[in-house]
Amino acid sequence: MSVSGINFSGLASGIDSDSIIQATLKADRAPETVWKNTISNLRSQQTAYNAISAQLLGLQSAAQSIDGLRSFDLVTATSSDTDVATVTAATGAQSGTHSLTVNNVAQAQKVGSVAQPSQTAPLGFTGQIVINGKAINVSAGDSLQVLAGNINAAQVGVNASIISPAPGQYTLTLGSTNSGLQGQFSISDSAGGAFLSSTLRLFGSGTSIRHVVNGSGAGSDLFADSATSVATLEGLTAIPPTQSTVSITSGGATRSVSIDLSKSLSGIASDINAVFGSSVASVASVTDPIGGGTKQQLQLSGVTGAGSLVDSNDVLANLGIVQNNYAAGTQLQAARDASFTIDGLAGTRPSNTLSDVISGVSISLLKDGTSGTPASTTLAVGSDTATIKSNIAAFVKSFNDTIDLVSSFSQFDPSTGRTGILFSDSTTSSLVDSLVSGITDQVQGLPNSLSLISQAGITLDQTNHLNIDDDALSKALTGNLQGVAKLFRAAGAASDPSVEFVSGTGDTRPSGTAGYSVSITQPAQQAVISAGSSLTTTLGQDENLTFTGTLLGTLAGGAGGHSVTLHLGSSLSDIVSQINGDTTLSPILSASIVNNNLTFTSKSYGSLADLAVVSDTATGTANSAGIGTTLIDVHGRDVAGTINGEAATGSGQFLTGSQRGANGGSNGSALGLQIRVTATSAGSYGSIAYTSGVAEGAKNFVNTQTDGFTGSLTTGVKGFQTAIDDNNSNIADLESRLTTEEANLRQQYATLESTISQIKSTSSSLLQIGTSTSGR
């Protein structure tokens, strides 16, 4: 019986009901042992599948290292004398041996002031100096230390330092941050000041042309645009007076010209030409040789010799057209280009790093000759077969490790009869068969002479392990590197130069030697915006253009974007140079003049190339840029066409085979094949032959096994989990039933005990009555 949850087994009946109940429950719980054992096995199989998946991903990574487009284009470069020069080569550089002779290395310009008695005492000058077209403020309380710090903070291409060669002597040195003749800096006093010439005594007498252009011309420093005031561009606060008259001799004619730095480069050029009555001055768009990008330069033609330019108030020096000659001893190191010969051909460069002398090769010049004897070395560039072989070996090892891992889970020991957790597992057995055949079968589309990896020295033994014959592989790589490359990687060869292979997928079938035909119905196009009206003179007012669109990271006409102010008096050429020199816009679009109309062209192609622009000046306004106040929003066009006569999808210049079979039909042979099409008109563009090497095949095969939704191993792991969940559910259901059964049994035995107890009680009462009656 039970009292307050405490069991008193057999108090009335003498029956051990608790033991009977536990024995009954144990018998009914017998299936639970089977289910738990099943769960343990399922979890072990699940763990094995996960381990194999991880190993396959490692194999895929190893395959990727020899499946890339440039995986077999690796090169190595050496220098026979690394004290003279060192060399590195980029992937794809052409092999060859080159003799290099270094006459002299490049060096940067450095000048120094006369020694000052203190580096902390005030210099007592208020005004500005101009370095490389940027004004630097100087205050009366500034010391040599402060001046050096201000120059460095201005980041004008010059490093300032203070050198103390002797106690009580402090020299301000200015060194160009760029070597070579193009790294020479322009430096001048501003507004007729004499700080550099008198206090620091940098300058002697006379001037020289700072930038010689076109052999007989002079050019200014480089500026961001030709429409903004030079004073604004340089940051001048004290502008030399308008009557700053210079003398210019061009073509034998000498004229006095007033230069006003409050005007733009275009305005100054116009003033000069008005005096000469001819086009002596012009503004040219030039590429910044140091920083890159398009800059503007004022150029004077027919100017020969420093005597052709007589400066006044340093206006020509502020422009960077002339440079005041340095005083004796102040130029500590003259700028010098590197001078060398490569394979007997003479060359010069402003830097000691030569990245454009041999295609894909970077050379660092370290030492020039001594005592007039040049320094020489031999540069060798060749295929990096050692790294390629190492990558192939890593792929082979990962393949063998995969085979070993699967075998460890699938083993059978005939002496003990023990088996691995995946013994007779059809999924992993099929995985090994497919992996082995994919690696060792003939690569379709390749010549019979080199279409099996065994022909490159990689063979399969009876245990499904790959073995490398190092000598045979080395011979194959040396004799036919690109042939071996096609054994491993995906490759495509287009018959037309307007078509370029990009990639394939596991869905792409090899094309055979005939290749897949390429037909273009619409070439890719850039977004092109053309002004609605022409500008034949110059802008009649300042005008603001606002550029938006996805190329600028915003919606067309939406918030954000980028605004540019076009200045009064700007010509179309000025506007074009200003736009092309804008650091935000220049990577995205280019400006040009088409039929006297301002035109903007995106640098990217396709429907995602969204470019929009709007002006704050109506097109009806006299002498406007012609854009107008209505937003112009233009998208490019995606390439359209077919590959192998099958449907393909375009994105910009990239066309990808996309034909999938409907209602269980076959997919297109070119499905997943991506090509880049640079054609500018519709038409047929030959064919592209596609092959898929063993590394590409292995990489794609791993996807079929490990894909998060459809992979065989992934679905297997999910199936194991479902079975585990089902068995856990069975156990939970059984435990629930047993709990109920135990409660019922205990209730039944409690009722039995109660009944027996009542019977015993009644029997005892009857006996007592009988005893009492017989005693009367």
C-alpha cells in the first residue's frame, strides 16, 4: 500500500509488489536498449560523415591551388649579384635571361639653409612660402623647429629636417620625397617676400626653367583644375599685385605681361595670348608622374633659356614655371634619374624601382658603379616549377588522405570479424569510386598524348593511392607546362580576340576541339550622358553639377552623391579637365567633348552602371554646360547572346551559359560557362573550346558531396539526425508509457493490499465475535 507517496510493499499480503513492478518495467523497457545502441551507431556514422566532409573541403582547397587561371603561370626571378639589384616577378611574367648594368642609381634632391644660431628662437618673419604649388604660412614667432613641422604637416612632397653639424649651428634641410628629376621640388617666397632668400639664404642670383616641356617650352607646376583661381588652389593669402609684370620672350618676340594669380590658369593663359596676339600660352591636361591622375599645367611655347623669362614678385616662381637658382653650397644633393642598360639598351627612370622595364618583373637598383666602372648583374626569370610541383604534391597528399580516412571508417578485419562504422556504406563507397575515376580518367578535349595524369608521372596503385614519379613530373612540366596545366585546371581557348574565357562550373561540359559557338545579339554598353546643348564659348556663371546613381553609392537623384562647381569663364576643355581630375569622379567616369557637347561616360558596363547628373542651371541659360535642371539618369546595357546556341545571361561584359532543362529535360552543355565579351557590335564571334581538368573536377565533385542543401554527405548527416531524433522520440514515448504503467501497477497492488487488509480485519472481527459467544 502507499501512504503519502511512500510504498509499503506486501504489508497485508506478504507479496513483494515493488520487485514485481520493477521486473515488469524492466521487461517492457527492453526495446530502449536497442534504440540507444542504434543512436550510438548513428552518431558514430554522423561523425564519420562530418569528418569526411571536412577532409573533402581540404581536398577542394588543395585543388584550388592548381585550378586557378594562373596556377601554372608561377615564376621565379633571381639576380646573380644581389648587391647590385634584386628582382621579383609577377605571375605570368615571361621567362628569360637579361643582363643589367647600373650606371648610377636615382637620388632625391636635397637643399639646406645657411646655419641658424638656434632651432627654437623665433625667426621673425610673417608671410608665406610656396612649395610645389602649395602655400605654407610662417608667423613671426615660428622657430626653425616649428617651420619644419609645418612643412611636414603640409605634405607637399618635401620632408623637412634640422641638422646640427656643429654646436650652435642648425641647418633646415628640405628633401624631396620622390627621387629622380621629376621629384625636384619648386620653392619660392610669396608676394615679394624675402624669407627664403634673405633669412634662410637658400637662393643666389638668377632663375632657371623649372619644367621644360616639348623641348622648347616651359610649364608650371601641376594643378587640380584650370578654372579655379591659382591663389585659391595654392592657398595664397597675400596675392602679388596685379601689376606684377614679367617679361616673356617667345619665338624671338619679347613682351611684358601682367600676371594676376587671382585668376585661373585659363585666365592667365588668355592674358598672355592677348599681349602676344598669338597662342603662346595654353593649358594642357597632363598625367601627374608622381601621384597619377589628370592634372592641369600652364605651358609657354617657344621659350628657350632662363633669359626668356624675367620674373617679378615671384609670380612665375609661385606658378612653378621658374625656380630661383640656389646659392652656392645650399643644394646638398642634386636630383638624379637612375641610368642603366638592359640587354644593351640604355634606359633611365626617376626611381630605383623599375616595374616597367621587363613586363611583369620588378627590379630594385641598389648600387651603381665605382671609379667609373658600372655595376652589372644577370637577371633570370623562369617558371617556378618547384612551387607548382609542391602544389600538385599537396593535392595528391590530400587525395590520399581522403582515401585513408574513408578506409578507416570502412575497414573489415577478417581475423576478428570487426568492421568500421561505415562498412558497406553505399554513399562513401560510391564517393571513393567517383573520386578515383574523376582523377584518373581521360580529360576530354585534350590531345591523346597528354590527357591522363599518368602521362605526367602521377599513377594510381592497387590501394587507390596516387604516387608521383618526380622525374616524370619534372620532365612534363619542363617540356609542356601548359599541357600539364590543362590536365588539372579548367581552361578555355577562344578563337576570337573579343572573347575571353573566365570560368566554368561543375555543370559545364567539355566542348571538344570544335568548341562552343559564341553569338552576340547586343554588346555591353557603358552609361553615356550627353549635354542637351552645346557650349561654344565659356560659362557665363558658376554652375553646380551633382552626380548620383549606383556608381556613386546612391539612388539616382537621391541624397548624397557628389557635387562639382564649374567656375565662371570655364571652357569645355576646362570643364573636362576639372571633371577628369576630380578624385571622386575619375575612377567612375570620364568626361569628353563630343560635337561641342559635354559628355560623361561610365568606366563600367551593364545595367548596374547607373549614372545620373543634374545641374542647378537651366539649359536655356546663356553659356551653360547644357546639362539642365532635369535629372538625367542613364544605365549601361548588359551583353546579350548565346553560347553553343543555348540561352545565356549577361551582366556587364560577362556572358554566362544559363540554359537549364525544363520538366526534367537536359541542361545546356555550356551551363555555367562564363566568358567576357569586349565586342562593340552584334555578330558571331567564333567559338570557345572548354576543358575541365582533374583538379577542377575534384573541386566540383566536392560540391556535390558537401553542398549545404543537396550534398550527398550533407543529406546523409541530416538523415542520421532524423533517425536519431526518431529513436529518441521512441525512447521518450516508451518512458512516458512506462511511467503511466508503473503508476497503474502501483495503484492495482495498493488496491489489492487494501482489500486483503479489509478481509483480514473482517475475519479478525468475526473470530472475536465467535469467541465471545462460545464463552457465555
